[in-house]
Amino acid sequence: MAHKALIVGCGGMGKGWIKNVQGNPRAEVTALMDVRIDAARSAAKEFGLDEGRAFDDLERAITECRPDFVVDVTVPEAHCSVTVKALEMGAPVIGEKPMAESMESARKMVRASEKSGKLYMVSQSRRYDVKHVACKGALKSNAIGPITMVNCDFYIGAHFGGFRDEMSSPLILDMAIHHFDLCRFLTGADAFAVYAHEFNPKGSWYKGDPAATVIFEMTDGIVFTYRGSWCAEGCHTSWNGDWRIIGERGTILMEKDQMPHGQRVVDMDQESFNRDLEDVQVDEVEITGTGIGGSLNEFLDCLESGDTPQCECHDNIKSLAMVFGAIESSRKGQTPVRVVKE
């Protein structure tokens, strides 16, 4: 029997989730909820659902429809109230990133999951990409030796309009969460200190700071450097960013959404200015579902098995802590700022 989902938030991302739930044989959309009832009814009509299953009140939607899980696709400011209410009413939750608009709210959500005993997972869609999974596999196999440094560059001239143009930290809060979490995914390391400098370049169309340079100290002696801008015109990187991962023996690159490739030293005992190199073989992998679909599959797997998914709230709060640690560092203009998840 398919798991019944209540989708909360019927904007563009909400519709993306509706498509993925409807396309998964293990799930079905039982109801839609949006504070704008017209948006919920419009989405219901668009996706062939009964408009009587469109709500503008979360408690009523859960009470009347008894979903097996809730998908929180609201704006970040609403994530805490929606997720906590759903958990309190006994519904597991899978939510969009970022987990919350503040660390205080994120901690409240984690406590609600603990108190209710219900699963709360954050969808970090970049983890469900064959290239990223393949790269993680190569790194885990020690293809370039222990990791020492990770660099990520992200440059897009993004003319969104709307709320991002007004945010104080649009790049770090709305986008860099993907890259920060991906670094944790690839390396298995966590951040413990950060120095960040956010700024608003000349010619920017943003009110806040759409550009930043961030340096994280990570466990296992790894240094992660992030350089990015949402107002960089020309020569755009991938939305996933362009990555250079350096180990004691070699380097792996992920660029332009192509399969990872790299080089490593043939003989570490060779005495010469440049040692002889050989290509690093990064094997292709198969995964069950990509992007949102991959998140949904893992969530459903864990609902059925009782296992813990990789982006369960106790883990994902560590990625969110990187975001707010970077923002705090930038605003204080001092280093280091502790990355605190508790």
C-alpha cells in the first residue's frame, strides 16, 4: 500500500515534490496545503486531485486526511512551525533545505523529532547525483590518499527578482547550504571553525551580500575553501559548483557537471621536482532516484525499515551550523567563530 503524503507549500518547489510523489509507486498525494487556499486548489486541479483535499490549515489537513508523512516545502521562515506541528501530530516529515531560518528554530525542530519519536529528514538533493556519489566512492577507496584540502567555486549571474534580492545573505543562506552539505557528504568531515567575508560587489542588483569567500576548518585536518557569487556575469560554473579535492597522493576534480577525474602520484618515494602521475579511475555508479526523487526514496526506505537516513535532522543541523557560523563570522569580522550545533 502506498504511503499517503500531505504536501505543504504549493509553489514551484511544491509542484516539483507533487510530481515526484506521484511518480513514485510507493507514495501518493493525499492532500495539499498552502496558506493561500487558491494556490492549493490550483495545484490540486493541475495534478488531477480532488479540490476538496486542498487546505489552508495544517492541523485540519492532518486531522481530516491522516497522512503517513508530511512534505514541508514552505518558505524557510515557516519550516519550524510546519515541521513541529506535523511531528507533534504524529506525522513524519521530509522538508526542503535550509532546515530553518535560525539555529534556535533548527534545535526546536530536532527536539520535536526526539519528543515525538517521528522521523524528520531534510532533503539535500545534491547528495543524490551519480557524479557526487561516484566521487565519494573514489575518495572513500583512498584513491588520492587522505584528504587535505577541498575547494569549491560557484559563480552564477542569477537575476531572480523577488525575496532573494532583499535578503541580507542570499548566497550563503539560500544556496551555499547545498555546497557546504556536499563537502560534508564527500569527505565525511564536519566543520568546527570558520572565517567568512560576505560582500556586495559593484554592479550588484542585490540589496544584501550575494558574494562571499569562506574558509572552514574541518575534522581530519581538512581545510575547505568556498568562493561564490550570485552576481557574477559570464563564465558561469555549474549550479553544483566546480570542485578540487586534494589528497596526500593526488587530486580529483568535479567540473561543469562532468564525471569526476583526477591524477595521483605513481611512486610516493620518487625524488624529483614533479613526481610521475597517473590518471585516477572514478567508476560510474547506479543510484535509485536522483535529486528530489533520491531523497524521497531514502525517506520511504527508512519509514519502512526504521533505519536512519543520511540527512536525518541530527545530522543535517551540522550543515546548517556551517551556514550560520559563516554569517556570524562575516558580520563580526573576526576569526575563528566556533561552528556550534548545540
